[in-house]
Amino acid sequence: MGFELSIILAYAFGLILLYIVGWVLLVPLKFIIRLIWNGVIGGVLLFLVNLVGAAWGIGIVINPITAIVAGFLGVPGVILLLLLQYIL
């Protein structure tokens, strides 16, 4: 009852195919999780900047554009918005 080479190759091909399909599905999942994480951090940071910055007259108007920038970029996005507000 020895294994035939075709059976071993079929199992190997199946494992490789399973690995490729898992990798293709995992990469977008990591991107989506990272995007959600940046969005949450950016939103919380916008809220904190408006809350704490009110004492010094610093605030970022929360509109769709600032929410998108803070959501995609996270902390660097909020810093960018503060710098743009200071420059403009």
C-alpha cells in the first residue's frame, strides 16, 4: 500500500493552493483592520485636540474632509491638520 507520486503531488498542490488563497484573503483583512484602527485613533485624537485645545484657542473643525484625513492617516493626519491650520 505505497503512496503513488500523483497522490503526493496532488496533496502538495492542494496545500500550496490553500496557502495562496489564505494569503490573498489575509492581506486585505490586515489593510481593513489597519484602516479601522487609524480611523478610531484619528477620531479620538480629533476629539481630544478640540477638548484640550479649547483652553488655548486651538481646535480643528470636524467636517467630512478632516474626518477622512484623520481616519486614513491617524495621528500623522491630525498633526497635518494642526499644521495646516497654523499655516493657513
